[in-house]
Amino acid sequence: MESTRKGVLAGTRNSVDVLNALQQLSATRLELAQARTVYSLGVLKLKAAAGMLGEQDVALVNSWLSPL
């Protein structure tokens, strides 16, 4: 993102390139959040199925889901 903005200042990139880079950054952050959610739910389901789910596990998973 930053290098694309610098490219605009240098004249080698345009504002469309900056918008594309921003869109890709947002999409990547969304994919990361989705992957964290799927992983977290998997951990909780596994521990619940094994009869080992406790409050500490829920608190740990909650900390994983906090904003970046």
C-alpha cells in the first residue's frame, strides 16, 4: 500500500493502483478474520466434543478474535 502511494508521488503509479492495493489489503484482512473465526470455532467444538471445554478455553479463543 505504502509503496503504491510512493509510486503515485513518483509518477509511476496512478490513483487506480492505490485503490486496487487498498482493496487487496481489505480483502486480505477479511480472509484473516474469517480464518481466525473458523479455527477458533474448530478448537471450541473439538474441546466440547472431548468434554474438556472450560471458561479458560473460551477466554483464550476470545483473545484470538480481538481486532488486529
